[in-house]
Amino acid sequence: MDKSKIAQAMAADACNCLVNTEAAWLEGAAEDATALAVEDSIIMKGAVCAAGSHMLYNFRPPYQAECIDRAEKKGYAVVARCNMAEFGMGPLSSSWFGSCTLPGEERLSSGAAMAVRQGIAEAALALDEGGAALSAAAMGGCVAMRPSYGAASRYGLISYISSTEQLCAVAPKLDEAAKLLEAICGHDGKDGTSLQQESWELHSPVELSGKKVALLIPAAARSLWEAPLAQAALQLEAAGLSVETVELPYLELAPLALQVMSAAEGCNNISRFDGVKYGYRTEKYRDIEELYRKSRSEAMGETAKYKAILGTYVLSKGRYEQYYYKALQVRGLIKQAFDQLFESYAAVLLPGSLGMAPLPAEAEERFAADLALSAAPALAGLPVLSLPWELADGMGALQICADTCRDQEALAVAKILEGGAN
């Protein structure tokens, strides 16, 4: 670890990618450690962990996320905490710390990706709920890998969508992202969603010759992605794979289902932030009800308030079956559709973004558009990798996913494509 170089990169940060960072972390890191950045939703003992929100501006937890403990045991050292959307909700522009952007541009990016791109860290951990973190990393010039749901412990995360969110690794190259995931993945008894598999060998040999890859192009992305995906298909075919265009039932319902689930689960997860035990508390209030109302109104952003209101509605009496239960049914149907697809195909190739990184004025519209591309794999709990891929208007995100617990196959296919855009 070159501490002086990292310190210079931190001081020169032109992207607003860093939050709540203390000089002692870098100074205390071992010389031979690998510099690691973690998103603001990943809890560190004694550090301010705000999840991009004013609501938690002074929250210093007394315990630490399992992923950090495991990474440190494998030679990583946390040197920085990264900017993110408030609680992971909505577009990247919703952070209380202000927007993180690409170097020298107004286009939005993620703090984790920009920490890696600027040389502040050699790899980063972010929390991905529906593909937004993966896409942001790729549009920012990095690779990102999200393992199968339950592979990495969720203990010590500030949750948003508990049933879909999973840690993802961001790095300059796929091997570095996979190495970080190998360090943190494995069963954890403190996490009720943790899979029983004790360790994950992502670099184990995979024979791909003669296998098939499914090409999935949603209608909204066809005009932009048809030629780039054809280029990717040629690379895969040159490596001995066959590529076939397919359709996935219920694909158009995936973003709607995820929006309902995100409101319901997000509402429950942020309900604990009430200004009583920790976090922001309004200065003047007459009773406990006003304390709750004013603290949340003053400290939470518009997206968080929207999720709280919508979530309360979809979980209310008479609406649960109409909305949340239906969303769970759609999720089940999408998982079945993927299960059937993976009976014949080793992996699925699909777009991860509808263009290059968005400008702030485009943030809301693009967030919804990109969710339509990335929601289905997230709902199915699949391992997904995201690669930078050249589009007509700039750098987009290309996704590769495989069946649950077949993460090494997704990685093997992605490595064929790595660097192929250039």
C-alpha cells in the first residue's frame, strides 16, 4: 500500500466520493495491506455511518459489519468511506453529502467506483439492491460483482430492501473483485439469510466450451444495445460458446414488483430512525408524536419520505394482498422463468444501463429506466457481474448473470468479455 499516493488521491478528490473519512485509518493500516473503501451503509465500529442521510449524521455504532472483519483477516484495510444515495434509495443525487460525479464531469457516479477509479482504494464494497450499484460502477469505468443472494453476510449493513440487497465488490479488474468476494463470502450464523456454504471459490476452473449463453434484450434497450451486444456475442462465440437471443416471461413486471417491495421493506427498515435513541433529533417538540414527525421531516430526503408513505400504504389493511403479496408472486414467477432458462443456458447476457452515466436533471428518469433492465436478476437472487461497455453515447453497463450458486460460471463468461469494449 502506497500511503502517500493514497493520501494525495484523497486530498485531490474531485468527485465528492468520500464521506466520514478519518486520517487514522490510513495511518494505522499495515504497509502490505490492500486499501479498501466501503460504502456509507456498511457499519464500522466507532466510525460515523450515515448511509448518505442527515438522519444518521452522528451515528457511531458499537459493532462492525461481518464483511469488514472478514476482509481485514484476509489482508484488506479500510481507508475510506464512500458517498451513496440516501439509504440506497433512488438516484445517486439523493445523498445528503451532495452528488458524487465522474472526474471533471457533472455526470453522476457512485462513491465506491470513484474511490477505486481515483486510486484512493484498490477495491471497494458497496450495497446493491436492484442493480444500481453495479451499473454505476460500470458507467464509471470499473467492474462490479454481486454474488448469489446469501453468499455474503448482511450482518452490519444499514438495510433498505432486505430480500434483494447484497454486497458487491467494485474493482478495476474482475480478478480483483472476485478476490475480495472470496474473502468475505461464506456462511455466517448472525445472518438469517446466509447460505450454508462455508466458502466460495470463484476462481475454480470452469469448462465453457460448447455451452450456450442467452442474450436478453428488453425492448426499451434494443435500439441502443443491439450492435454492442452483437459485438459481445462474437467474442463469446470465438471462445467456443454459442449465443442465442431469448425472451424472459414477466420481465416487464420486474421493476414494478421491485418498486413495491422496496417501498414496503424500505418503510420498515427506516422506521427505526425516529430521533429517540440515536441520529438526528429535532430541537423543539411537544410530545413523542411531534418528535417523530419533525425529526424525520427535517432529516430525511424526499425519496426516503416517499418510500415511507408508499410503503405504509402497500402494507396497510386491504392493500397488502393487492400490492405486496402480488409483488412476491411476480418475484416467484421470475425466479421460475430463470430456473427454466438455466436448464439450457450457462449464463445470461443483458444490458445494465440505458446509456452512459446520467446528468443530475436526468437522474430520476434514468434510475427508473435502468431498474427495468436490472431488476429481474436481483429479484431472482442471481450472481451478476457488470462491465464497462462502449455505447454510441459513451460508457454503459453490460451485465452477465448465472444461476444461483454458479457464480464462477458468470465470472468465467465475464472474463471472456473483459476489456472487449476497447
